[in-house]
Amino acid sequence: MYNQKVLDAFAHPQNVGEIENPDGEGTVGNATCGDIMRITLRIENDVITDAKFQTFGCAAAIATSSTATQMVIGMTVDEALKLTNARVVEELEGLPPQKIHCSVLAEEAIKKAIEDYRAKKEGKTVDKSKVDYV
């Protein structure tokens, strides 16, 4: 079902955990399968210097979280906003069709974290008490 790259990313995930006092954080979920993904970011001068994830989900959800956080470190905020779920799947050399939604969670969690970062920069508060389902 899963290729070796996905299995490796699942078995040895990178960037697990959370950043204390993150500059941005985003939590999303999938109501159908129950996966929930939280990504926290450290951002300096609009460049993502660190990214961590916490995921409650299957092997594909963990693999896409790990891969997406690795991909955005070093990107500007604008570059990270252009990261698509298709690019995450490509980096993993594919996912089973029924698991593509996991890569969508990774894309959306990053976007939510950047939205949070930008809101904080503008002095606005974002309600983080609820999970956005995509």
C-alpha cells in the first residue's frame, strides 16, 4: 500500500513535537477519517526557521506532516503558502489515492499557521480553540 519513502517518513518522522511560544500555529482535521494535524512555526524576518508537528492519524498523516515541515523550513512565508499537497505527495513519491487527504491536511495546517503568524503581526487574535475541518 505504501512505498518505502512513505514508510521511512512514518517510521522515522522529523520535526515531531511543538515549538514553545510559536510565531504561528495551525490545527486542522478531517471529519471523515478523524485525523487531526497541528503545525507550529518559528518565523524570523518572514523566513520559516523551524517547524514542528503533532498528528493524530495514520501512517500517511504522519509521513505528510513530517515531510511538509521539512519542506517549509528555510522558505519565506510567501513561498510556504505556495506549497501544495501535490508537491508533498511528489516529495513522498506518491500516496495511495484514498490517503491523498492527508497531504491536504499538511498543506492546510501550514496555511493556518501562517494565517496565525500574520494575524499576530497585525495585532489581531485568532481563535485557536477549535479545529478547522477540511
